[in-house]
Amino acid sequence: MIFDDLRAIQAHYGYLPGEQLESLSKRTNIPLYRIHGVADFYPHFHLKPPPKVNIRVCTDMSCHLRGADALETGLKHRFQGMSSGDLFIGECSCLGQCDGAPAISINDHYYRSMTEAEAEALVLTALGGGDLPHLAAQTTTQPLASDPYAGGEKYGALRRLIQTRDWDGTIAQLKASGLPGLGGAGFVTGMKWELVRKAHGDEKYVVCNADESEPGTIKDRFILENLPNLVIEGMIIAAVVTGAQKGFLYIRHEYQAQEHILQHEIDECYREGLLGPSILGSDLGFELEIFVSPGGYICGEESALIEAIEGKRAEPRNKPPFPVTHGVFNKPTALNNVETFANVPQILVNGVDWYKAQGQGGAAGLKFVGVSGDVEAPGIFEIPMGLPMSEVIYNYAGGMVGGKALKAFAPSGPSSGYLPASKVDVHLDFKSLAAEGSMLGSGAIVVCAEGRCMLDMALNAVRFFRNESCGKCVPCRMGSQKMVDILTAWTHGKGTTADLELIDELTEALKLTSICGLGQFAHSPLSSVLLHFRDEVEAHITHKHCPEGVCPMREERAV
């Protein structure tokens, strides 16, 4: 694939020299403009020589709440005066370490819970030519209720299915469970697999989306670290049920430790005959490989992810058609999230009744959630679906940091918007959160304590969407930038009440005309803040005053 060639060139030279891209074009018969277009699209690739030490500080939601801005400022002050060829310090989007905020990247090595002194020591090591340490996986020794094997022989559901070949019964069992897609959209898994199975064509694919890149979204990282066999087993089951022969496990490039864990598990599956041309000696075959993302939040959108697998720019496709009939290389594709695949063996081993009994208040199943921000014990937790948010924050995540009062929380990162503390007893399930004008999404809970300015938090979240827009459609590209401009002006005391009407128009345009969910939900952080914290926003606009004393309310701060 083109990405393998580009990575090899960059690994050798440190960037992508023009003459090497020309040579690649001649060798592969891929037009040079297309190679340039792909290389220029993804943040992982460099078309110019990078500095000796490239430092990136995550400044998105959770890291913003945990001191990332001060960390970046401190590092810039400490290393001021150094040449741009030696060192660069800048911001980056979420690194997937929200429970260990603030997180930084140094020459594509990732670190969590950074203090200024720790970051300085790592930078000095890099400047001196020393080897940087790698971030280890965050594994747990605690038993997980989601594991149906509990130390016994793994892949039991797959072994039985190969013997019975009850494809229709498997789909019926998944449909009876009501297992939704757990990456955010919530489409019923059994129904999706049935559509792929019934789709015409002998060539079909299974894809696992492990590209969680939205601020606060960290649950899949935990699953990949601790239950990789369930994810892979779910993919193999999807393959034999739908008739797919090839699979891709698409993982974000920052998840290096998780990639190694998965590759080890895949290698074990090949050795044991669970993968390959003859699964467990049968006439059924399935080949599985890891596809490392070249970067970008937009790659989490299913059709953009498919474009990336095909070696293209990760720009979302217009729908319909949908991936179930026109997915990878326009072939029927079963594309699900990490947690969705991991749930399949649980249901097939333990049964539908067991699955439904794990939830609360009519919700079914267990749910992994990531909790970050202003809590004492950020982390990833296995909870019953339908558990009240208050129990998650106060019982699982240790309560509010420093004993402060809760002000707001985002149930699923910036896409879900913010809910006020008065809604803290909302149940964590699809219907309950939808009734509150929010969503369960990927279970990325970001918590804000008293003293946080919600306009500042809205700006931080909208800026993320602006930064990660692929630029394909005008409403998202221009609308997200305009929204950032307006919110920035408000935080500097330069807004007017006329801006509120313009925000309403922008919101409708983004919702109705953006191609994908990024643009359609870019307004959510601000819309929710205007709904629940309007007085706080209007104080910035009409009184030129930030009630929490957070916003600069002057011109000096750059965006």
C-alpha cells in the first residue's frame, strides 16, 4: 500500500523528500499529484525536514482542564531562543491519553500526566541525541465482567460456530440482544451483519474502527490492551457470518503499545489456526491485518476510514450508498467499533438473557466509559449500561477534584455538548441521554468543576472541530472557522448581540449541509452552552466580563 512506502521513506530520511516521491511515483505508476495529495493530507507525514525535536502539547478538552496551556507556555519560556531547526513547540489534537492529562508528543513518542520538569527532562534527552522511552500499555489486573472466558480457553464462541455453521442463528441472536454499535451511531449490529451477508458479491470485508480520536474518547484503548482476543474473535465471527475473506483492524498511529498487543494476538491466532486460509481446519478462511492510521480525527468517520484503507485522502463519501453494500474497494463491508466487536463473543457465550441482565433500568449490556477532566481518579471503567452519571463521577471516578462542586459534564466529548450539574442523575444509555438533548456516543465523559468558564470550554471544543475538518465541504470548512472567530471575539470582550443570530444561522447550515458528522456536530458544544449557560455567555457579550475570570477579555491572546 502507498502508506507503507511513505512510512518507509520517512523512517529513512525523517521526512518525504521530493525526489523520493518522484521515484515512488515511477516505481508504482501512481501519479505524483496523487502521492503528494495523500502525503499532504495526513499530519503524520512531513514534506519538509522536521526540527531535531518536535514537541506537541495536546490542548483539547481534558488536557485543557488539566493544565496543558500552562505546560505549553512554560516549555516555550524554558527553550526560548533556540533555532527552529533544533526545536519546535506547538499544539496538537487529542493524543488519546485523556485519563493521563496533560499529554505531550516528542518526536512521535507519547507521554501522559506530564509536569513541566518531566517534559523538560525528556526534551533535553532528545536534544542530546538520547533514546526516548516508550509509553507502556495501561493494563489492568482486575477481572472484567466482559470477559466470558475468565482465564479459560479463548475463542470458544468461534470454535462452536465453525462446528455448527449456524450463521442465521448467530445473526438472530445478535438481533435479539439489540447490541447497538458502540462507537457512537448505535446502529443495530445484527441488522448490519445481515445486510452484508445478503449483499451480492463474493468479495467482502470486515473492518474494525480503532481510530478513537475525539477528546475524551479512550475506552477502546483499554479494551485493546486488556481484551484484544474478544475484538479479534468478534471480527472473525463477523467474517464467517457475512462471508468476508479479508479484514482490517484500523488503529490510530499514536496507539503504538496497543498495536503491539494486537499484533501478538493476531500472530497467536495464525499459529493456532484461528486465522488464515483454513480456520480450525475448515473450508472457511479469513486474513486479518492491522492498518495503522496516518493520522487525523476525520479517519474515525467510516467512509473516510475506508478511503484511507484504499490509499486515498480520508475525505468522507456522500451517502448512500453505505458500506454494507459499497465499502472497502466498493465491496460489501461489515464495519464496527472495537467495543461492538468485543461484545459479540460475550453474547454468544453467555446468552441474550445474560446480556440484557447486565444493564439497568431497561438498558442492556455492560459499557466501558472513559472519565477525564476535573475528577480525582480519571480512568476507564466497566459499568452497567443505564447507570446514573452521578454514580460514575462520584463512585467510580473518585468525585470532583479538590472537593469542588460539579458545574458541567460532556457525556461523550465535544460531539455530545455539555450538560449542567442539575442533569447529573441522567442515566448512561442511548434513550436517556437523547431525551436530554445529548448522546451516549462513545462514552467519553469529560467533567468540569466550578470555576470553569463554559464559553472557554465551548471555544476549546469548537476549535478542535475546526482544526480537524478535512476541508472537503464548504459548510464545515468555513462554518467551523467562522464559529471559532466569533467565540474568540466573545472571550476578548469584542462580541455583539447580533452575533447570536449569526450563530443560529451557522448552526443550521452546519447541521443541514455538512457531509459528515464532524461538521454536523461542530456546533454542539456551543449550542449546549447557550442552552444551559446562556447568562454566562451573555456576560461576555453585553458586559465584557468573564464571570469565572478565565477568558482574557483583551486582544493579546492568539488563537
